[in-house]
Amino acid sequence: MDFSGKVVLVTGASRGIGAAIARAFAGQGATVVVNYLRNAQAADEVVQACRAKGDAVAMQADVTDPEAAQGLVARTVDELGRLDVLVNNAFAPYSFDPERRRPFDALEWADYLRQYEGSVGAAFHLCRAALPHLAARADGAIVNIVSDLVEDPVVAYHDYGTAKSALVGFSRNLAAEVGPQGVRVNCVAPGLVHPTEGSAGTRAAFREAIMAATPLRRLARPEDVAGPVMFLASPWGRFVTGQVLLVDGGRVMR
């Protein structure tokens, strides 16, 4: 894949899956905007890694804030001249620990809203700001990161899984509307990804149980998610929209 001359905005890219996606795009020649919320040092480290083969710049923004999201896109276009790909990876912090998860009767509606704002809200604000630029060349791509829990809630992370399911619905409706403008919208749905900050609290015994139930007999690494994202954003995926690509080693098959 060759993303030379393309500008890619990745939200939540200072660590974990987002950082791996940013490095992968830069490795194929893209100029990457590494969005982060608080950790400027981590974002700068990702930028330096990206610059080994491509180019990158770090931009701080709370993408759950409409004005901040609009400003992030405006700054991207002002400084880099264009926007070709948007990857909505940021989400509200979450710990994937089945032994400490809160059951349904211990959750409040505010917990759902927090995850909804982190996933669907952030994607809404970024897409609203980015679409005019993505449609300008009738060749734009949006990739939203969801989860294989939307297909099989092997652990009932109620608030997180519900928000990611809503993001799938958001993505498919948007794909139907903006397809005629030349913009494709898809989702990548990883399984449990390790190591990441979210999976740091997942006990080894549970990780091993997930691996045993996975045909490829391992967990996803952040780098495993990057390739499918790039495929959907590339000309190789030019006739794919409104889809959810499961990236979990075959644990969930559809």
C-alpha cells in the first residue's frame, strides 16, 4: 500500500492501537496527525517513530468536545493542506477486567452516556468536521474502531459494548448517506488486544482462556489491527463500505 501524499488523522494515537495505526500509515508514506488528549510526551514519541519512514505531527484535542474536534480538523487542513483518511480510535478510558467489571444492576445511565460520548460522540464530532474535506476529492475514507463484543459479548461489559454497538449503527447509516459523495465508512472490530492500557488489568488466566477459544491461539497485538484499517482506507478497499471487519483471530466468525 502506498499512502504517499495522503494525510491521515488518527484519534487517540499516543498509545496502544492508535499508536500502532499511526506508525503503520507513516510506514507507507502517509503524513499522520497523532491526536492525543493529555500525554504530549507519548504523542511526541509516536511522531518520532512515524518520521522514520513517513511524516507526522502531534495535535492535542479532546475529541468529545465539538469545538475541539472542529478545531483539530481545521488545524489539520490548514497545516497539511488536505485530509484523506479519518480513523476514529479514541474512546472513554475502560478497563477490560472481567473479575472487576460492574454488573448491570451496579451501573448508572451516566456510565452508558460516558462511553457513548467517548465512542459515538467523538466519531460524530470528527465526522461532521471532516466530511467536507473528505468529500472534496470524492475519495475519502473513515474507519471506526469498534469491538468483537458487538457480535459476541463473551464478557458483559454493558456500557462499553453498548456504545460500540451504537458506533456500528452510526457507521452504517453514515456509509449509506455519504457513499454517493465518494466517502467510505467502515469499522474494524478487534478482540481483546494485549498489551494495551485497557487490557493491563486482564488476568493471565482469562487471557489464556480467550486464546484457547481463538483458532489462531493468541491475542491480537496493536499492530494486528493496523493492517485491516489500512486496507479499508486504501484503494484496495475502494468498493467496501458499511462493513464491520472482525480482527480477533477467528474467535467470532460471521
